[in-house]
Amino acid sequence: MTTALLTAHQLAVAKKVLAEESARRDHLVISLSGAHAYGFPSPDSDLDLKAIHIAPTAELLGLGTPRLSFDRLEVIDGVEIDYTSNELQMALNGVLKGNGNYLERLLGTSTIQGSPTLEALRPLVKRALSRRVHLHYRGFAMSQLHEAQKGEATAKQLLYVLRTALTGTHLLLTGELVTDLGAICGTYGFVDARALTDAKRAGERVVLPQADRERWFSRLGAVLEALDAAREKSVLPEEPNNAAELEAWLLEVRRRAF
């Protein structure tokens, strides 16, 4: 379990939630997401727990309509919990489409809980990486930028644009998935993002001075251009080339879970 990113109290609450949810479904992986995984948590940051689970095969083949996604949003002992779990088939289809949400759960380093099945899957997911990830990371970065431009931009909003774009850029250029902004911002000329990180750690809704907002807005175009350029120079193939391999692996998991 990844513990260094959480306080003792947050860890205790996380363990409680994970025990309850793990009693309800078979988790392949549970990962930290949000500010804790991105390197800029503040004392009032919520605890984003993003999971992938394996549904019983009989449940998928029976007469009923299986529920494939589960969400839990509540405050427990002062800690805001945002838990989501998606079924394995949904996640693997997302991997083939280049969906960073699932890729970060499967390949990221902020794993809280992982099964032996996860370790068998990770090499297949790595081989499924393609330039399709560009569409996901650019789309998410643009949506965050539009939100920031609607009013007085917070440090959090600007950091989300930078984190998303630079994670995508790094993934396209190296094939490595890194969600911690502090680990890659200097590589791509944004070492001053650490000042934004310091501001964000004071609180989720810290609004930057107008001069800082204007300066950052003038620079965010460059980070999106870097993401676009990375697509053209990417080490990744245009399309994933192991869909059949992933499907065969999934069918074997289904047989074991029948």
C-alpha cells in the first residue's frame, strides 16, 4: 500500500473504506488519484480512490443487467472520500482507446492496493499504449483550461492543466506514465510550476494574484503545443497492436472467475 502520500488519519480512513468496498467486489487495483497522486495535495484535498474490479462471470452471463460502475462520495471523520470502481472489461476497452483514467490506475505509481492479477496485466497494458493517448490528455487539459478561464483562476486549476498536458507529453515521448507534476515539470521547461504547487498546498481554492494568473495563461498555450508536438514525435505506435492478446487474457480471467 502506498502510504507516504497520506497522513496517518487519511490512511486510517482509506483502510476503512477499502475494507468495506473490497467486501463487496473483487478489486484488481485501487489507486490514488487527484492532488495526492499529482504531487500537490493540500490539507483540504479530498481522497480520490479510483479502482478497477472483476465482476463474477456468472453475473455477467446471467439474466440480470450487471452494474459495471460504483461510486461513493462522502465525508468520513473529516476526510472527503471520492471512490469510483469500473469493471475490468470497461477498463480494457478504455486502455485500447487511450483513456488516461484507466491507464493511470493500471500503470501509475500511486497504487494503494493491487492483486497478483494486476502484475500479469501490466505488461500487456504497456504494449497497448498508442498515440491515442494524445486525444485524452489534450481534451482533459483543454476542459480544465476553459474552466480556469471562466473566473478567477485558482492554483489548482492551472496545475491540473499543466499536470495533464505534461503527463501526456511525457507518455508520448518516452512511453512512461508519470502523474507527479514535480517529477517532470523541469524536464519540459516548467520548473516554476513548483511555485504554483506551493500556493496550492495552502488550500484547494487559493486564487492567484491577477499578475500571476495572466502570466500563467500566457504560458499555457506553450504546454499544449508541446503536447501536440509530442504526438508527432512519439515513440508510441498510431494504434494499439495487441487487442487480441488483451482479449485472450480477459477471457482467461473470466474462466477463472466463473
